[in-house]
Amino acid sequence: MSAARFIVSGRVQGVFFRASARDQALALGLRGFARNLPDGRVEVLAAGDDVALDRLAAWLRQGPEMARVDDLERLAALDDEAGEGFFVT
């Protein structure tokens, strides 16, 4: 198992980004969370199969229809940070 922390910049708050990211992550069998950051970005932490993480990263670069992603940063994370299930906080 691998884990990654994604920081998504752009118009990503108020456009169902977190809920859509959760749906994508669950469909890919990933665990973790998505949350808004105070500076207007969204943080997504996900753990699971490397291929699934890459697919989530590809989706995060686009986001849901109403979003505009300007930048996606991928950082290392620890698997145990993800917990069980996938949650929006």
C-alpha cells in the first residue's frame, strides 16, 4: 500500500470538489479524506494501490465540472494517516 497527499489549487471550494473526490476515491478503492484548507485550496490524502492513486491524481487535475484546477501538488504521506473509509471533513 502507498499513500499520497494532494494539494489542489484553483477554484476548488464551493464546487463539490471534496464530495466528488470522495466518490472517485471510493470507486478506486482508496482510503483517506478530503478537506478545505483556509487558503482556498483543497487537501486530499489517499492510500491504496499505486495505480489507483495515479488515477485519482489524473482526476484531481481536472476535478468536477464546475471546478478549475490551476495546480496539483503531490506529496508523500504515510498509509496510517488515511484511516478507514474515505471522508469529507
